[in-house]
Amino acid sequence: MVPAPKAAATPVTTPGAGAAPDPDPGLATIVRRGRPLDADRTPAILDAVLELLHDTGYDRLRVQDVAEHAGVGLGTIYRRWPTKQALVIDALECGRGTSEKFPSTGDPRADVVAAFRGMARDLNAKGDLIGFLASMRSEPAVAESFRGTALAQMRGRLRELIAAARGSDDPQLDLLTDVGPSLLLFRLAIAGDVCDPEALADEISSFVLDR
């Protein structure tokens, strides 16, 4: 007996099979917006660098700590700054916080006092400025950036204020510009004097403006 032929199997189809799946608009939006979100974290990253640089110094500054402080992943930082040195230089050159340190009220004498008081508070806080200054010997690129940005801005602004208070033709203008920061650094960070930092700033302001 010849066996009866088997019935051909009916193919099972799935609705929509063979067609490309519809894209998920929500997923596409996330992919498109990923980079701008990283870019928007730049101010937070640079602020974190400056704050940690003040607190810990350059040698003990870790990129991991910057990422945690700014609330970003390490990849976000390393995509733009391949080294700690590059990150620190960019932070120094961003100019963030300069206007807050040197307010402009229209009264140059009051602005000089306010500037020295701000410096005194920063130096009196628990930071590692000496460590940062020491690291400048082994990191010439960072040192050059610091001198050309933060330091140059500080000296330029102080010179403008002292010139407005004493007269731009004062022959000791350049010397007086450096006296205040130098005395504050020596008394508070090097000698470690225990004193009221704002009272010291006021005393130095009087010396610079009235001598």
C-alpha cells in the first residue's frame, strides 16, 4: 500500500513579520539628546575642578572625585578632557567666579576692601593653596595657565581699583597692587597666624590705600 501523501504544512505567520519594526520615538529622543546633556554639565564640571583644586591641591586632585562632585560619569569627562592637566587648564581658563571675587560697586575703596576680605576668607579656609603653588614647578603648562588667567585677572582688577582710589599716576601702583595679596598669603597660609581674616584684610586695605 502506498502511504497517502502528507498535507503540506501551513506556514505560521506573525502579524507584521518581514516589515521593519516601528522605531521607538522615545528611544530616538534619548539618543539624540545624549550629547547635549553631557555638554550642559560643563559648568558643573569646571566648578567642581576649581573647588577641589582649592581644597586638595593639584597633586591630590583626582578626576574620579571631579566626576562624583559634578554628578557625571568618568566617560563624560574623558571624552572632552583626556588628561587631568587638560581639565585643570580648561577650568583655570574658563573665568568662572572672577566677577564674584571682584565685585564692582562704583566705590573703588569699598571694592578694594571687599576684594581683600574675599582673599582672606579663601586663604583662611582649609585648602591646599601651598600644595597647588608647589605643583607649579612640576607642571609648567598648568603654571603658565594659572599665571595667564586667574593671577593676571586678579592683579589687573586690583590695579584698576587701587588706581581709581589713589590716582593712576601713583609711581608705586604696581608695588601696591602686589602688597595686599602677598601679605595675606604670608600671614594666613605660610606663617599660619591665628587672627580674624577680615580684620587683617581691613588693616592691609588701609595700608595700601592710605600710606
